[in-house]
Amino acid sequence: MVEKVPMTAEGHERLEAELKILKFDERPAVIKAIEEARAHGDLSENAEYHAAKEQQGFIESRINDIEGKISRAEVIDPKELSGDKVIFGATVKLADEDDAIVQYQIVGVDEVDVTAGKISFLSPIARAMIGRRVGDEVEVKTPRGETYYEITGITFI
């Protein structure tokens, strides 16, 4: 059974843009670099050739990875969601033990940007919040110990 890869519409667009760059810009550039390095002669001692081949392997691997994720993508647009429970795509406001407010949007694995408040649905804090409602307290186990939050708001933007 093929496992779906949840992602927001924005994350899906970013993956497609990266795939386009890899296929139409970086792949042809590395092929050209390999051809130029081959022209220099003995390949066994040709550092440029080996570096270009390594880069080609990385690019092809990333292309395969992205194509696999896009083919299994379950695109979720948070703007089309609603409800009073925390689910994928929700933006959640939390108050910590010191009443400091933090806000996170629950997104796909490839969309994580903690500085922008985007956390993976697989992260400990997201897993603790999913299914909860405003007013619920959540306990998050971190390497620094347990942290408690109260959910103060759920929006879908």
C-alpha cells in the first residue's frame, strides 16, 4: 500500500518548482560539466570528473525523491479547512508555562521552517496537539524535559 505524503498547497508548489530547477537547470549543467571533465583525459585522476559525477548522483537522487513525494502527495489547503480541533494545516496558538505565546502551523515534512513557525506533523509538539481543542493542555516531551502548553487558538489560514 502506498503511503500518502500530506503537504500544503504551498509546499506542493515549492517541491514542483525545485523539481523543475533540478531537471531543467542543474541536470543539464552537471551533464555539461561531466563532458568537459572527460575531455581533460585520464578519468582516474580527474577530480573535476569525480566531483561532477557525485553531483549528478545527488541531483538524480533528489529528483527521484521529489517525484515520489509528488506522486504520493495528499495536498491539503488550510484555507479550505475549519473546525475546532487541531489537524494538519491548522495554525495553533499556545501559551507556555510562563504565559508566553507561541504560534505554529502544522505542515508536511518538507515544509518545516521553525523560524517561520512551521512544524512537521511528525514533530513531538504537533503530535501532542493533533485532535485537541482550545483550552486543552498538552504535554510535550523534549530533550530538555517535559513542557506544558495550553491551546489558546486554532485557525486555518
